[in-house]
Amino acid sequence: MICRSASSHFQDYEASVVQCNLLNGRSEADFDVTEPDRLLEPVSSGTEPSPHELYIPRLPNPKLPVDQLVNLEYKKRAITYWRNAVKKKRLTLATVRRSFGKVTSIQQLYDWEKQVVEGGSRLDKLKALRLDVGKQFFLAKRTSKWSRIWTYVDGLSLRTKRYYGIVDRKITKFIIKKSIQEAPHVKESTEACVALVRSRIAEYGLDCLWNADQSGFEYEMRPGRTLETAGVKHVEAITQSENSMTHSYTVMMAVSPGRRKFPVLFLTLKEEKGVFGPIVSRTMFKADNRYVTASTSGKMTKKLYLQWSEKVLFPHMEERCIFLADAWKTFTDQDSVIELKPEELEYEMLTTPPKVTGQIQPLDVLCFRMYKGCFKKISDFVFLHDLPVQVHHRDVILRLHALLYQQFQSPRFENLIAEAWHKSGYTDERFMYVNPAKFMFDKLKGSCLHENCRDIVLLVGGWCKARLCFHHFYDAYHFCTIYLP
């Protein structure tokens, strides 16, 4: 049960306090947080709750003996009955007990009379105060008044903080009031977008629908934590290149809810002049499953997007292409794209509303996180075992992406893409999928599959299930296409 009274006075709270059963503790020890006294969260709906929702924890109903469940309202009614205003004579204990069985003695009635005059017993007041303070905190949280929240948290007693589960937490995101005010409109536009995509699926099927997006990859993806003795304030770690930790490149991929796979990964590397020199173009590592470009920032530009559309997207489309993308300005400018598409191709662009890509864009919902996590595990393996590989080098990056992207093309991970579309709300069927990181990197036992190789296993192949060391995966370029279920 959730208390929602808006009043700040004790008398106005009595009814809600009684209803919520907050005044039924036996002693002051009830204020200690014990295991049955934990907060009970609402039943999950299967989705993450909005940060703007008012969440007041539902307080547990203490399982006390019936004879001890006495609240202030009960005491008031018992005292009024005992005084007997009609006869102006106090009733006997036996008479009172017939209507109020929790009364044990005349002395108890005198004590209750004193507590009613004073507005409740000490425990009644403490519990009501705790309820009021908690209400003020959660109301301040609802309206996102951060300074007021900090004032309430700072002024609460340790027991009250523990009771409500209030702790000091780092702020992970700052929002403006306008975002809260626009939330209903954003929700409405999000539902309209999902409904539009579902209508296209119903009309044309799954195979013509594609979602494409880009993600930034640091040249050197280092873990942010390590082990150190307690009390050390400055923790240093070795890096291959300081510059590579502050610069990034862009990876762009496309996925479909159907059974079709997009065979090419698009990469945009950072080059000083924005292009590859003739020697670099001739000598850099090449693979059929990726298309490499360059820019001065390592980020995708409109020119590169048009190049991706013409050289990568359209050549792999058949008859019809419904392209779902986020509200990036370059994506939404489709006039130039239309000029590049083949005449026989039916092309339509659908745009997701801004600020909700993490909810309704399949690549952001599931796919990129999985892919980037696996790439990071490989680079971490290089650092951990101090292998003579410069992970920020151009050819190393291209080689690793070619190999890893091929692993993600395995039929073993098909349901991962399908589940991403389901989680985004576009399809009804749920899929049990294999987590690539768990399958390839968890519980690695034994040595490399290759004969006479005793090196530590890096991963298990997503296609052939072979245990491979770094040398036989990376140096020997294990570009497997043989699938073993």
C-alpha cells in the first residue's frame, strides 16, 4: 500500500498512518531495519521504471499478535466509549472490553487517555514523523528538486535513511524541466513510431526492414579499474598510447528482424587529412566483410553517410528497403540519398523520435552492447597477457573487426538480432538467444585446439566451437564459415 497524502500536519496524517499500519510497532526496536522490515518494491512490469515516476516504497505489514495491534485511532474510540458522555460516568473495564477487546486494564485506559491528549505516544509520534519526512523526500524527488532532496537526505537520521533505503548516490544524468514536461509527448511519438514500423512489417514482411546506426570505439579500450591496496589515492596503469585513449573511430552496422544478414561492417577511422594516403591505401589490411573510410575526427560525416548508402547499403538490398534510423540530422536529410538509390529499389526512411533510441532502436537496445563487449574482451586479453600487439594500430583494428564481425554472423547468434527487435516493441515473438560474450569467453578450459599448442585459450569460435588461442585466432586469421551446432 502506498501513502499519497499531500498534507504536512500530523492530524491530517492519522487516517493514512492507520491505513498503512505504520503505528503498530511494539517497541522502539521496531525502528531497526531487520530482514522482514525491508522495503518491498512494486511488482515489475518487465521494463525499467521512468526516472520521473513517484516511487514511495510500500512498507511491510508487521506480523504482530492481534492483542498488540493498537493504533491512535483505536485508542481514541476506546477512550471516548470509556468516558460515556451520555451518562457522564466512566464505564467498567468489563463493559469496555466487550467492545474493545484489546484493553487489558483501567490503568491502560488512563495511559491511553494521556497519549490521546498529547497527540499519541512517543512511538506514535516518531513513526508519524518518519512517515512525514519520507513523504517530503519522495515528493521532492518526484519534482526533481535536487537541492531540496539533498537537504532532506542530509537531515534524516541514519535509521530513517536505512528504513526507506535512502543512500548517497552519484548523479548519472542531469535533465532539465523541459524534458519532464515533454515526456508525455515523447511517449506518444514513440508509440506512434512503433505502430508505424509494425504496420510496415504487417504489409511487407520482416526481410525488407533494416536498422542502421553508428557507435564510437576508443582506439585503446582500457578498463577503468584495477586492484590496489586500501588507502592508495593515486593509482597508475600502463597504456600503449595515451593519445589513443582520448581518440575514437566509428563503427556502423545494420540489422534486420528477418533472416537476412548484412555482410559488411562500415568503419570510419581518424586520419589527419581525412583520407588515406596512397601508400596506406595500398598496404593496409583488407577484408571482404568490412568497408573502411576516414575522416579528420574519426566520426561519420554526411559525405561518408552517402558513401555508405551508395556503396554498402543499396548493393545488398532487394526490391524494397525500409530504413529505420535515429533522428541524427544527416540521417533525416534523405534527398541526396534518393538520388543515389537504384531506380528499381523501393526505398522508405523511418525516423525514431529523439532521446528514445535506447528504447526502440534494436542496435542500441541489445546489439552494439554485445558487440562492443566482445571486442573489449579481446583487447583486455592483449593487455592482461602483455602480448606484442598494438591494439590502437590501424591494421590491428581492421583485422580484429573483420574476425569478430564474422563471428557475429554465425547462425548461433541469429536470435540475438530477432530478440533486439522484440525488445524494441516491433515484433511479438520472443526469442531465446545465445549471449556471444558468454558463449565465446566464459568458462574457457583446456588449451588451444591446434596440435602442439599450449597457449591460453582466448575464445571459443562462434561458428566451429573451436578453442583458440590469440595466435591461432588473430595471427592465423581464423575466418571460419563452417557451422557446428
